[in-house]
Amino acid sequence: MTRTVLITGGTSGIGRAIAARFAADEAKVCITGRHTATVELAAEEMGVHGIVCDAADPGQVAALAERIGGLDVLVNAAGGLPEAPSGDPSALDGLLSQWQANLAQNLLTAVLTTAAVQDKLTSASSVISIGSIGAERRGGSYGAAKAALAAWNASLSGELAPKGVSCNVISAGYIAGTNFFRGQLSEERHRALVAETHDKRPGTVDDIAQTAHFLASPGARHVTGQTIHVNGGAFTTR
């Protein structure tokens, strides 16, 4: 049976790779993004449906939900480092803007989208949110937002898993081939991030896409409320 998959932030990077993975299964995939040009181009290139939506805007998210029918998989991939706020970042106003931007982009996008489409989820749906190794260390306001995402996911699972909906976070380590660092990643920093891993390689967007595909598969129906760390051993749990 053809599945319906909604992926926020699906025009580039991890979100786009996840969209391509589900599209390869001939799923009915819908991606969202904030900019018309990038949404239309990505949708055309992948052969999926695209909707312009800022997942941090309640009005736009509500309008998105009205266009979505039954939903088998929701992937909250919208996020990343916000643009640097205007003003003095050391002043309280600048600090507040920075934290609000990170919470909006990396936590509230998932919270709002999931709440808006919750009644579209079936008894075998999956909600997958993209977290970060930054939640565990050196993450600042970005990491704090991703840590809150994991805490929210645990609560969400408690609410939705009794209805058959699995809810998990994929905590990504350093992933090469994305625009996360906005072109500011030095070669020295790249080498340091790779050196932290056990397998001595950067992650790829396909690593995350394949994990998302598994979490939405029948073999993962008893996996819920979890944070799945995909980082090559740069951060380990036991």
C-alpha cells in the first residue's frame, strides 16, 4: 500500500535525503520549506509534492494541515542554525533573540507541525524528528533546543504510542554535505570532528535517511520514545 509521508525542511540536506529515500519506495511524499523557489525546484527534481510553509508560523502550519489527508509518516526535519540576530549578541536583547530563534527553528517547528497534523496520523504512523549531537555537548542555545526536542518526543510518545503511533528522535552527529555550517567550517574543524568518531569518517545524509526509513518500517513498531544516536561513535550511550 502506498504510504503518505510529510517532511518539513525537505528541500536540502538531511530532509531532502529522507524525502528521496521514501520517494524511492514510491511513497506519496510531500516536502515543505520556507521559500517558493527552493521548494518548487526540489519537488520537481525528486518528483514529489512541495508546499511552501514556515513550520515556525502557526498560521502557515494550520494551512498546511488542511491540505494533508491521512498521514503515515511525519518527519520533522526543519531546523538548523538560525541567521545571526541583529544587534549586540552580548546584550540581553541579542541573547534573547538568539535563544528564541533557536527554540522556534529547532523545537517549535516540530511541536507545531505534529500538533497540527496529529488527527491525520493512523494507528500505524511514525513521527520522526531530527535532533543533534549538540544536545549532548557544546551546543549552546541550538543544543538546548535539540535537547528539549528529545524531552518533548518522550512526552509525545507517551501520548501517541498507546494509539499505535511511534515517536522517535534521530540525533545526528557531524554530517558532511549539508549547509549547516553555512560555509564556515574550517578544514581543521572538519578533521577534529571526524577524529572524534570511532569509524573515522563524517556522517552522510544517507546515514540519517536510512535510519529514518527503518524507524518508519514494520520492524521498528516497538521502538518509540527513543533518541537514536547516529554519529559514528562520537557520542556513546550504554
